[in-house]
Amino acid sequence: MTLRPYEPHQLDYLSLRLVDLCGRLRRMAERCRDEDLESIPLNDKKAIEWLENLEVWVQKAEGSFERTLTRHRAAQVAERMQRQREKRERERERTK
């Protein structure tokens, strides 16, 4: 499995594709109701399997995102602390 970096716009694109598919399914459901169709035969085995895999993938992606975000925030805090330390040292040097 290869990790690929995803930029925010790529996540948006992926999520919008899923929303579009959901919209299409919702339109089918609405048309069934409008036409008084009780049901339509569909082969859903693969779709359900893909959804389950997608749910697992998103759960793992969320975990990876949270770890990356925590590391990023920690690096920012460390950098800010380092800058403050350097500033204090410069001020001490000036007051000597």
C-alpha cells in the first residue's frame, strides 16, 4: 500500500464525488416513491463491501490525520518556544 499526500482540495473532491453518488441514490429513492414502486432489484453485494472498506479507510485516514495534526501542532509550539528562548537570550545579552 502506497501512502499518497492529499491536499485539502483533493479531500474536497473525493468527498464531493461521494456526495454526488448519494444524491443520485436519493433521486432514485424519490422517484420510486413518486411512481409508487415498492422496490427495485439491485445487486448490492459489491457496493456494500466497498462501503465497508471505505468506512475502514476513512477511519484509518482520520487516525493518520489526527497524528499528523498533533505532530504539526507540537512542532509549531516547539518552534515558538525556541524563538521565545532565543529572544530572551538576545535581551539578556543586550542588558549585560
